[in-house]
Amino acid sequence: MEHIISVLVENKFGVLARVAGLFSARGYNIESLSVAPTLDPTTSMITIVTAGDDRIIEQIMKQLNKVVEVLKVVDLTETDFLDRETALIKVHTKPEHRDEAIRIADIFRAKIVDSSPTTYTIEITGDVDKVEALINLLRPLGIRELIRTGRIAIARENTRTTSPRREPALFKT
Amino acid sequence: MKKTGADIFVESLRHEGVKTVFGLPGGVVLKIFDVLCQQKDIELVLTRHEQGAAHMAEGYAKATGEPGVVLVTSGPGMTNIVTGLADAYMDSVPLVAFTGQVSTNLIGNDAFQEADNVGISRPCTKHNVLVKDVNELAQTIKEAFYIAMSGRPGPVLVDIPKDVSTEKAEFRYPDKINLRGYNPTISGNKHQIKQAAEEIMKAKKPMIYVGGGAVFSDAADEIRELAEMTQIPVTMTLMGLGSFPGTHPLALGMLGMHGGYWTNMAMHYSDLLIAVGARFDDRVTGKLSEFCPEARVVHIDIDPTSIKKTFHAHIPIVGDVKAVLRQMNVMLRAMDGNVSEVKALRAPWLKQIGEWKKAHPLTYKQDSKITKPQFVIERLFELTKHNAIVATDVGQHQMFAAQYFKGTKPRTWLTSGGLGTMGFGFPAALGAQKAFPEKLVLCITSEGSFQMNLQEMATAVEHKLPVKIVLLNNGFHGMVRQWQDLFYEGRYSASYLGKLPDFVKLAEAYNILGLRAEKPGEVESVLKEGLKHKGPVLMDIYTDPYENCYPMIPAGGAHHEMMLEDPPELTQAKKGGSHKRKVDEGEGVLPA
């Protein structure tokens, strides 16, 4: 099963290599990875999308926690969370397809951020289903290049009364 | 007053109480070595190879429980200690390795003797750091020692560029560590411990399975108390040997691939397994799906990743083994009250184990022609009694030593378990001898392993380290040969060591006493003479090239499916000579 794991780390060099190395050394899979500093410039957030059975995910969480520079590990999949991804899609457009490309982008509230006589570059931000749906619709038009950021995710605050939010599984405090 | 990085380095080591550094100089660490030679508090042991330095530091750390310190240069100096780091990482040995690095302005330029020390060592260290600013050096060193020694111990590498060792900074040794992401759990969860204690009281066929964690945690007394109070037999992993007296009536010796028949049978039929600082290594468990099939499992370990990594645990307890066992013993004492009841409950189980032991004890047949390796170890154990520190290399001799040398004290058994590093034993023995100059330190090795770090004989002589080397010379990579006999129809691919040096002359060339026992009748006198000698000794003892180590659980086998002796076809082949045996083809296994 797919899991989205947030790893709060010291913002120091070599930390990403240790985290990534841990996955490769133990044969765990990384589907996507994104890293950037947080509000506190001394820390960075690494968001890792990975897959595995419960035993593997438990090991991944424990192994991540063992890294000295890792401050906190949260498996967001165990909570109510939001995830987003941005993609830049360069579509090769024949003259008869240019309108269609714009229409599709509109439907998804995607932006056309660059245009040339033969291409549009479309920017989309959304959850993974939305991004993939857009890609699938644009594919017949001819996608020349596709860049995705990988997913970032954040736990929802508890505003709804119908589904009480579970506490994220904090391993380190 | 401002000090150079090199002075800060030495001052910091002094603050950490370091007495001995094992190392070898080179271009980028010259400044540090220059400062080292101008002071007296910290002694440098100059090794002949950086790998030797790493293993000596391991031996020092294993024997003392204090961190072993290594200092080597950049590039090849660092790459040569990688085996030692990986070994220490596998066996949780606290090391702090300082490596030189090219100046910060040259890093990444492929400068002379540059290597990505932090990158190379990342997967085989607990933590590693490149110090880029001399102002951070003292703090980094303090944290390195703290990380190496706390939690599950392990090697930490600190990479010091040349300019960091020469530049100056204000020095004040920090009194606080600053690691917000690192906070090992020490005391165990009370509820879990109580549950475990309740299971212990009602189990009919319990086993205590002790690993290396118990040694590092100094939990020998607690284990003994637990075992005696609850009458539970104790088995130890290769790394755990010594944490419970091997001669104790409740001691079952080593378990696993070459564990005793009674030990492995007891594991297989146990109904409660109390794992203490052990990690369910494949050499211990054999076939996982058939490992301890009937047992409830209590797993105590300071490293959460060890728990449920390969094997399930019904009651996981994260914490320091000593602290947890203390908590548990207090609870058991309160619950217990009636010792005779526990004794009665366990009696049939202990009786059953005794019967297994009677049926298939460890055994070998010593004849008058060729010395059996087991015989040498047994004699050595008798002659040294319980006063020796033993370091071993890796292979058959290591397993024989584990079976027949029944150590009684923790930190007197130094061996490479997880990584299985041939060449570990001799330098490790030297490291231990450096820590305890007055104690008897034995290195049980073989001609294959010894040749991997024999250059350290020079270090032994220079530093007056009177290690007694007992070299079981069978002319083969014995364990490889055993597997080839058992699983590859006796084709000895690269296991035969034909062109051996004359080890007695070799020892003499290094100014070490060399002795030889060619026949079984000479073993006793050689051992006695060697042990009596004041300086280092090499005892070259010819042993049976075709002796196999039993019991044996073939790789992937289950605990109750042990081989107890050579299979009939192998015995036949040995007798009939149909076996491919170099020794019969005129080359001769032993040096002429």
C-alpha cells in the first residue's frame, strides 16, 4: 500500500543522502521525494511517497527515526491529510489541436504558462488523481515533455465534526 | 587564547578521557600528528595498516566498553578503515574514527589523496560529519563520542580537512550536546515489562536468548539473576558469549548454525523466548518460518529497528537491556515468593534439555596422528582457565572456539560476528592487550585469517603487546572447504592454501617467538611454553585439514534439522579417496 511519510530533518548537508541511502541500502522503494526548508530555516521537510506492507513501513519509520538528524517522522497516510503535486506539461500542438489543449487546461483550472507556435506549456497543481487525469487527457495531443514535483502533503486541522481526526503517529517528540 | 584545530582536537580527546589512539599518519593529518607527539596524555599506537588500526580500536572498545579511537589520513587511509567501520557497525562497537580530508577549498577537485569520506562511510557508520569550520570542531567531537557510546553503540566518523586542523579558534570544550533528533530510549515500558514478567511466570519451556547488546549494556548480573530466580536456561549468540558464564548449569552455550544440538532443540520446542539484546540474525534463526514455532516472543532491545525486523515479537520492549532487566527482576521478585514452585514448573524442561545434551554432546575423536582443532581449543581453555581475553578470526576455528572455549566473563570474547571479517582477530587482540597490558590475551586464528593482517606483528613488538597467537593451521579456508565438501561435491575451488609461509620463521623475522606443534603429542608442550613466554608468541599448530564443524544447520534449515556428523557419502569419500583431495595429490597441505 502507498504511504506518504513526512520527515522533518536538520537542514544540513548530507542529511538527504543519508535518508535516501537508507532506502536504497535496504531495498525500499521511493516513488517520489520532495525536500525544502520549513518555516524554521534550520529544518527541512522531506516528503517521501513509498509503498510496502505494514512490516516494511514500520521498519522504514523506525529506520528513519534512527538517523541522528531526523527530528520527526509522520506517516500521513494514517491521518486525514492533503496532498498536492505540481506538473509542467509541454504539449506538442498541431494547429487543429490548439483549442482543444486550451479547453482541457480550462476544465482542470490549469494555467498555460508558456506558448510557442507548436507548443503550450501547461502548469497544473492538484492531488495526484487530478494531475494524472490531465496528463491522460493531454496524452493523445502529444506530450513532448513532462516534469512533476513529486508530492507534498500536510495533515488537515480538525474542522469537521463528522470525522474526528486521528492524531498523526509521532515517533519522536 | 586561540588554538589551532589540531590542538583543539587533542584537547577534546583529553576531555573525553581518551588514552590511546590507533592510527597511521599521512599528508593532511600531519598537523594533528605533530601536536600528538608533543604531549604525553594520549598515546598513539602506530599500526602497519589502517585496517589494523580500525580492528585494534574495536578490540580495545570491546574489551573495555570505552570508545576506540582511530586517526588516519584522507583517501587510502580512510578507505582502508572501511572494513573496520562496517564491522563495528554490524557488531555495535563504539568507535570514533577521525579521518583527514583535503583542504576545504580543494574538496571536490579530485585533489591528491581525496576521497568522499563522508559519502563512502555513510552506510557503515552510525553517524558521520565533515567539519567545515574549526569553530565547530570541539562540539562535533563531543557529539561524536556521545553518539558512538549512547543508545545502540556504533562507529562515528569525523572528517577533518587539513585547513581546519591548522586554522585557529577560541577553545572551550562544550559541556552540552546539541542533538534534538537523537534521544535513545533507556528505561522500558512498565506495562510491557509486567506482561513479560507474567509470561515468564507461567511458561513451561522458556529460553533466554542473549545477544551482544547484553555485553555492551553490562547486563551480566541482571541476566544471571533472572535466569537463577526463574530457572530459565540461557543460550548466547556468538556476540553474546561471556554475558552468562559458559560453565553455569543453566548455560546452554551458543545457538544457531553451529550451536549445540541440545541448544537448538530447546529453541525449537520452547514456549517462551526472551530475546535480550539480540537481533535474530539469519545465522541464529536458520529458516525463519520454522524458527521457534511454538514460542511467545519477548524482545528487549535498545534499537527499535531490531524489533520485528526479521521475526515477530509478541511483547516488544524498547530500552537498555540492563535497565529493563532490572525493572523486570524487581517485578518478578515481588510476584515470585515461592522459588520451589518455579523450580518444579521448570524441572521437566531442564530434564528434557539434559537428555538432549546427553544424547548428542559436542564431540570429536582425537587420535595419535593428526591434531583435531577442538582438542587444541579444549586444552587452551583448560590451561588458561577463566583468566584470558580471547580474540578470534573468522571461520571454523572461530566456531570451534565458540563451542569449546567456555568464557565466563563479559568483554573477554572478541570476535567479528555480523560482518564475519577475516583479519579481525589479531589486531583486535592487540587492541585489547593495549587496554589491559597485564592480562593474558589470546588470538585464536588460522592460517587464512592471520595472513590478512599479519603485518601488525611489528606493532605488537614495538608496543610490547604480548599477545599469544594460537594459529590452527589446516592449510585450507576451512569453513569454505567444509561447505564445498557438503554442498559442492568436494570441489575445492580456491579454498586450498597451498603455498603457505613458514609461520615460525615469519614470527622470528618480526622478532616474535615462533613455536610449532606438528603432532598431537606436541600440542600440550607448545601451548604451555607459549603461554609462559613473556612476549608475543606465534604457535603454529598443524590441525586436521578435513575436520568439519558440527552440529550444523545447513543454510536455510530449521533448528531441529541439524547435521551432527559427516554424511555417509562424505565419510565414504574420505575413506576411499575418491574425494578430490589436494593433499593426496602430492602437493601436501602443510608446509614442508
